[in-house]
Amino acid sequence: MAMPTQPTTLPIIDIGPYLSKDPDDIPKRVAVSAALHTACVEYGFFYLDISSFVPKEVPEGLTDLARTFFYLPQEEKEKISLRNEDSARGYARLKENVTNGKADNHEGIDFYKPVSNPDKTKPLWGENQWPSVPGFRDKYEQWVDKMKTLGMIVMEAVQYTRFAEYSLGYPPLPNDYDGFSCGAHKDYGCLTFLHADPTPSALQVFLRKSNVTQKVDTSNLPAEQGDEEGSWIVANPIPGCVVCNIGEMWEIWTNGLYRSTLHRVIHRGSNYRIPFFFEPNFDAVVKPLSAALRRQGHSVPHREGVVYGDFLLAKVGNNFTESDAGSIPDQ
């Protein structure tokens, strides 16, 4: 008997039926929900076709704006450095972010949801810093609104919000660099929507498998991976789609039914990608939903609940170079 083969690509799900108010589309929406559920259980990753939700020219325009900023002189970019605010909002220079103890070969601009009474001495409680590039703030805030709407659509679709959004610039990864553009990790919140750049084989997704013949090299995986078997597949960009993956909060909400998936970036090009992180409120208490517990019965241990802000701070505090790690004060 032939051994089962590992899938080589992620499912593609068209969110279009959930944009329609036509009652005749209800069966299509049911099919979308079923597909999302299956993707979250089996992969934790999928392509979301949003071609009927947003024209492709919109995210392409955002990457052009990002390129304009990242091509500025370093001293100009440093004017909106993370150090100016709460060590979370603003420009992160090349190799300032760290994953699994190694500096990531990317630079970025980080934006978070505006807060009342900003105080940059508190973690994540400062103000966003915007580049002086004409049109940058307006276009990115429009994209934030679109992705917030998309996040609620997907949340509705699976029946079951603070948000964060980034622009990331990946210079070509040097052949002799002992690291990654972004090392293997899981996302923290609810959903991530990635408008990927055209560089092939950059985003890699770890798919678990109990009966694969290939043993995974775990030398560069986080300790949480353990000795689980599986393989890495590439998630190349598909026109009209964003790559979507679930974060660790959905894993808690579903008591492990939906599992956040490890992924990494090995970027050999010089393009730009825009991930949007759809996350719970900072003070939200995230714990397994009663519906998930009923579905699983008493045989599955209950996950511990967390306050999302505390969980996020514990993660973010490890995401900077050693010299910067102490710049995030305790609350």
C-alpha cells in the first residue's frame, strides 16, 4: 500500500459569498464556512481569495509606498525609530527583530491600534509614527479599515478586536547568513492576512504529519516544536489572494481544535510584503469557548486562559536585539 503523501500546497478559499446579501448564496456561504473550518483544523494556513473584496491595485500601491520609504537614507528612516515611542510603534531597522535568538534579516514599520491617553513609557501604549512619504498614512489607514472588515467577515464565517499592521522590507538574504529573513514562529493573535510579494519560495509553512517518511530538521525550530514530524512547504503568492493563518488565540479559543502553525521566511529577493494582524483587545480574557469544550467532551484537557495584553507583552519582549530588550518597561 502506498504511503500517504504530504500536501504540497494550501487550500484556496473564496470569501466572495460572504460579501453577498443574496439569500440564494446561503449554500455557498455554508460551503465557505466548512472549507475554513477544515483548513483551520488541518493546516492552520490557507489562501483567502479577496479579489471580489479589494482591487489588486490597492495592495500593490501599498508596496510601492513601502518601497519609497525603505529606500530612504537610514538617518531619515531612523526619525520614526521604535526608540522614539513605546519600543513597538515605528521603524525597526535591519536585524533589530529577533526570532529564536537570531536576528531576522528584515526591516519594518509597525503600527498598532490608537489608544486613549497615549503614554510611550508604557508597553504598546504610545502613538503610531508615520513616514513623511506623501499618501502613506492615508493609504495604509484605508487598508487597515479594509482588513478589519475582512477579519470580522472571517470570524463570522467560522462562527465563532485590537489589531496591528506592518510593512516589511526584505533585502536579499546573504548566502552566508546564519539565520532567516524571519525565523520559525507562530503568530500571536486571531488571524494574519498577508499580502505577499512576488518573490517565490519565501514563505514556508510547517505541516504536521504523523506518518511522513521525511524527518524534519528541528535544529532551527522553536523549542515548542518538540520532536513532531512533518515537512516544510512553500506558500507562493497567488494573484487576488492573501495568505491567511490563525494565531495562538484561536488555538486557545478552540481548545486546540484549531492549531496555530509554524512558519518562516527565507527571502532571496528585495520586495515588500504587508502582513495585517487581527488580534483581541489588549485587556481581553481569552479562554476556551464553551462550544469548543462541549464538542470535545471531557477527554481533552482544557487550555489555560490568558489576558491577551500580558501574553503579547511576554512575546514582544523577546523580539528585539539584546541591547534593546530592556527598553520595554514593566507595567
